[in-house]
Amino acid sequence: MDNRVSDSYRMFLQTFTMIIATLCLIIVTFYWFILALLPLACLFMWAAKFYRATGTPLATSVSSLPLSLSHTLFF
């Protein structure tokens, strides 16, 4: 298991570095790209914040659903 973790970590870092390098190369080549990237980053942050805020109550209600169904069906 330890061998797999280090390989997964290495692959994650390699992929993350390639994404950052690609974005930097695009920004250096087409400096107008950053004007499109900033609103998209803000939209992503807002969507992630909204998802985290609405996901917790939904997960709580879904986790209690099987318990209530089994209680209703078998008792």
C-alpha cells in the first residue's frame, strides 16, 4: 500500500505541475487570457462555496433515509 501512495502522490504532483505550467505558458503567450480566467475562477469559487453549503444538509438527510425506510418496511 505504501508503494501505491507514493506513486499516486507523484502522479498528482506531476499532473498539477503540468496544469500550472500550461496555464502560465498560455498567459505569457496570450496575456488577454487572464481576463477570461479571473471571472471563471471567481465563478468556480462561488460554485464550490455553494456546493459545500448545500451538500452537508443533503448528505445528512440521505444518510438517515435508509434507516427510516428499513424501520418503515420491517416494523
